[in-house]
Amino acid sequence: MKILFIITSLGSGGAERVMSLLSNQFIKENEVFILTLSKDKIFYQIDENVQIKQLDLYKHTNSIIDKFTNNFKRVSIIKKEIKKTNPDIVISFMTQTNIISIIASKLANKSIIVSERINYDFLKSKTWILLRKFIYRYTNGLVVQSEYDKKRYNFVEKVKVIYNPLTITNIISKRENIILAVGRLDYQKGFDRLIQIYSKLKTDYKLIIVGEGNERINLENQIKQLNLENKVFLVGRKSKIEEYYSKAKIFTLSSRMEGFPNVLAEAMGYGCACIAFDCLTGPSDIIKNNYNGYLIENNNLIEYQEKLQLLIDNEEKREIFSKNGLEIREKLDITKITNEWFNFIKEI
């Protein structure tokens, strides 16, 4: 089978990671192509047999007319690339790229599956919300991250919930007094409230936040204001994130909103004791409260602080969460998830 993936970029995000993993699996028995709409640097390792073409289709503009013109050009170029590749199926990730790809695929007379990586309510632009509701009706299939989202997309004929795959590299490493958080430095990820919570803890644990984004300056200022420069560290993007998972005793997810939080699943798979806010979708699919982690009512900072302090102080509780959390390796096994995708492709 010939499969064409379309995505905005192959940067360091969760959607990019999943597409990279799926491509590396599919290439074993299929032809795989990836088309990116930008020329951003490729972050994840992709099998050399996967054929990648990076376009340069993103130009910043504030003019409504220019935006319309640019999107029309994108559709036209992507349609030509689809016809040139002539795939059996097109698979697109992320809302705006999905909408453009659906139009281009239909014009090229090709079947398409689109995948949403964030929950339904995350999209705020009224224009894109209307376009999603209208254009998504023409996709051949939709993959979402939760049952909540599946119900919201009742205007799409075929919707399937497929979780993100998990790959674990076994690393022998001594656990250190580290509280770890991973993600874009973005308001959505809630690192501001995590730092606020951390400032009230009684601990010698360091808080390490891995990731980069537009909230860096605000977070740095918050760290300075709370006199935490020697305890909280923003270390930027890291390609070998498994080294951090393997060292940290505790992993924290502070997001205000999620789709399916890859980093939480990864941390659990590496044996970290986990705690997360029960934001609208994602954490509750991964954490069974008080069995393999703590699931805290969203925005209840006091309870989060209390449970995080308990995890710091109680080694036995950390070990229980760590042991039970390893079960996620089987639930999100890469072969299992790839088979779910491939069965849905064959169905389409």
C-alpha cells in the first residue's frame, strides 16, 4: 500500500512524534511519503526509506484577502503533490492542515483520513470552527484521542478513537530527587501554575521543565519573583528525553487542556510516579486515580500541592505508582496501535 502523510511540520511536537512513529512502522511493509507544509527542521528520527518532501507554504499575513489567497494556493499545490504521489490513502494531522488536505484530496479524487491531536473545544477561531464542521463531513475517516471527542464529531460518518503509541528505550539510571515536566512553554500547558504550586512545597527536589515556547520569558520572570532560580530549571528542548524520564522520581502534568498527553504516558512507561490535573480530555484515559498516579480536579491547586507533597515524602506510594504505571506499556504498545491504524485504513 502507498501511504501519504501530510502535516504542518516535523518539529518537536506530539503530533509530529506520532506521525514519525507510524511512518517508521508502516514503511516495513508499505511505501510511505510525508509532505510537510513548512521547511522547519526535522526533530524526530525517521526511517531513511520514508520519502519526505518539505514545502514552503507558510507566509505570515494579517490581510483576510491574503490569507484566503494563500490557502487557495496551498490547496492547489497539495493537490498536485497528491496526484504526483498517487497514494492509496492520504493521512493528515491537525485541524487547519486537515481542512486544506481534505479539499486537496477530494479534488485529486483520493480517500483521506484526518487525525485530531487536541480536544474538540480547543479550537477558538470561529472561522476555522465553521470550516471544520463543514469540511470534515467530506473526510473518509477521522481519528480522535478520546470518547469525549468522538461524541462531539457526530457530523462525521466514520470516527475512531486510537490512542498514541508508546516506545520505551530501556535505560538503567539511578533515580534522583527530580520533579519533571515536559511540553511546550505555552499557557495551555499550565507551567505557571505548576511553578506556583512548587513554590509552596517543602522539598529539596528540583523542578525541571523540558520544552520551549512563547511563555519562556514570563516563566523566567515568575521563577525570579519566587526566588527559585536555583531550584526550577527551564532546560529547553531535548532530543533524548528518555534520559530525563529515567532519572526523575516524579512526573507532573499541569495542562489546562489536552488531547492525549504523550508525555504523561511516556513518563509512566519509564516508571515515574505521576500526578496530573484532570483536564477535559487525556489524563483520565491514562491515570486511574490512586492506582497508577494522582488525578487532581482541574485547577484545584491546593489539592495538587498536597498530593505532590505526599509523593515527595512517601517513597512507598511512589513505588506503587511506578510499578502499576508500567502496565501502560502493553496498552499503548507500538505494534498494537499501528495495527489499529492499519485496520482503520483498510476499512476506509
